[in-house]
Amino acid sequence: MKLLIFAGLAFGLAAPASPQSEPPKFMFPVDCTLGENCWIARYMDRAPGQAKTDYNCKAQTEDKHNGTDIALADTGVMAAGVAVRAAAAGRVLALRDGMPDVTVTAERAKLIQKQGCGNVLIVGHTNGWQTRYCHLKNDSLLVKRGDVVSPGQIIGQVGLSGITEYPHLHFMVQRAEKGKPAQHYDPFDGGVFESGCKAEKTPEQKPLWIEPIKYAGPIIIPPLVSDVQITRQMLWQAQPSKFSTKPLTLFIQARGFHTLPNDIWRFSLVGPDGELQFTHDVKQTRQRQLVEANANFKSPRRGFASGPWQAVVELIRGDISMGKQTTNVIVE
């Protein structure tokens, strides 16, 4: 699909709603399983001003973040195709396609500042409600302006277009009420962007999801494994799952969201015999939204044994395991 831009590509395109209109209920918009092959990387920011807090009064967001980010593990998963589905019945109001799937640089971000959403689709629902689907994969959109969509209909795929460092869908919900500026809504509790977190919600606030979605703790993405040093530019690139020559070193890269200082990243390598061969702990020293940690395991004297190896990354907080992820590779 070629680049299509509807004049006025923004929310607020449908007729405003009356204040008493009931909100629609939304399906989860990505064809994946949370915690297994996709993750909530960021929630909506609910803190007024320069602070940041999510709907659960925690910091799993960034300042001014007006939607929900649903992340994939790497560009290999993205290339294989992960469907984006219409969250509710509606009509396509506007779309843009044709932007490449590339990790943004500071220079490129300046050039595409007005197209930060990348390839995007806007769907209008009943009573002034709208949803926006950002960073879609180039040439993956399956609908056109004016099309009527049904709940769960595939409308595109998760991509890496626009201003983003990693493959994900930025999902937004908005409503235009008569005589008022359009507002962004949080589907996790029905609250409004920068209106305060769970402790201050009003009794009428209710989740907008059809099925409840459990609040996610710290996010651990499956580790990358390579026989070369993994740079920041490679952080979201799919790595080979098989090494045709025995590597001198195996590099393991952990990635996660919303971990804390003093958390421990425990790296382990399990050999073809099922026995633990290597282990190494890395202590986190800073609090960041996107966290990186790595460990390098040098080949034993006789080399890495041929067969399947399993790289394990576990996050430990105090004496409690917060979860683990594994990646399997083969040494030939």
C-alpha cells in the first residue's frame, strides 16, 4: 500500500459525543500472548506536569506518554508478522503508510517529527470514541479510508516505523466531547491522561478492556545470544539461532523495562547435557525505563560442546525471583 495521508490526520475527526455516552469496550489489539511473546513496555502517563506515574501509581511509563506500548522481542518476530486487530467495530477515518521500518536515530527523529507515529491507522467508533494504532509495519495495512471494520479484524501488523527504537504498537484511545478538547483515555481503568493514578480515580471509572488485563511487573525480554559483541544498534535485531563454527565467546544480552537499582540480572548457560555450565550476576545500578545488561562467556579449553545450548536470564529482587526468560541456540 502506498503512502496515504488524510488531511487532518489526528484525533477528533468524528462528530463530538454527548457527555452521557457509554464508552465502547475494546479487545486487546495485538495478536500475541502477554508475557510470552509480547509485553506492555509502557502504560499511559497519569501524572500531571513533569512527573510520571501509570494508572497503578507506579512508574512504568514516561512523562507525557499518552497511550499503551505493546512490544515485541526483536525485528525477527516483527518480520515474521504479528497481526494488529481492530479493538472495536468502527470505520477507518485516516491512515498513513509507506514509512520504513528502521530504528530511529536522533537525526532522523528531527526529520520526521510530524510523523512520529509512523505508519498509522485511526478508527472511529460510536459516540465520538476513536482508537489510533501507531508504528505499523510498512505496507502491512489491509484497510483503506472509509472501510468499516469489525472487532478483531486484522488491519495491519506491528512494525518499527516512525519515532521508535524497538518494534511495538503504540495504542491510543480518545474521545471528543461537544464543547471540550479531545481527551486521551487509559483503557486499563478508564481514567484520563495526566489526571492522576488509581488512588484518585472516580467511582465511575471502569476498565475499557473487554477482558481484564493484569498489571505487569518488571518486564524481561528473551535474551539475545551472539558470537560477536552486541552493540546498542543490534539491541532489537534478531540474532542467529545456530553457529556453524564453534564460537570463542558467547555474548548474552538481557533487555527489560522498569527494573530497579540493586536488582540482580543472573545469566546462565546450560549445555547440551542439561547441566549448568556458566553463571554470572550483574547488579543494576541505575533506574531506567529500558534496561540493558550483558554477560560474556568464554569458550572452555575444548570449545563449546556441539548441540543445543540454553541461555537463561533471571531477574532477582532481594531474595525473590521476578521472572526469567530463555533463548535456545545450537552450536554445530
